[in-house]
Amino acid sequence: MMNPKALNELALQYLAGNLTCKEVADLVTDFLEGRLTFMERARFQMHLGLCLDCRAYLRQMKQTIRTLGKLPAEPIPPEVEEELRRRFRNWKRR
């Protein structure tokens, strides 16, 4: 028989669509662009319903998209573009 804590953890995993926070973060772009299947979207939304951190992350992503959409269509200076690329490359290594 499972102890109550383990049973509670298992129930939360099931209710959260059995997705980890990392998996949700990896799916955010597909979710926002409408590329998830019905089942993926349901699991994603179940996780959001139980996870404050992932809801905050989704809000941040939506805000970032809105903010970037307001930027002028001017070319990015080469040194800024290189710095952004460097930071994104290093971000995945963290």
C-alpha cells in the first residue's frame, strides 16, 4: 500500500496531465501557435490549472510576444544581434 504522500503526489501528476514543468515550458510556443493536438492541449491546460509557476511563465511569454510585436521593424545592429545569439546559445546550457 502507498503512503499518503506518495499517493497524493501520484494523484497530482495525473491531474496535472502527467507533464513536468520543463515539458510545459518546452510546449509553450506550440500551445500559443495552436500546434498541439487536442490531447496535448488538454494535458497542458490541466498542468496549468494546478501549477502557479507555469501559469506565470505562460503570462510572461504572452507579454514578451506582445512587447516584441510593438518594436519597430528596424534592423538590429550586428553587435546586438550577436550578443542575443550568444545569450540564447548559453541559455540552453544552464
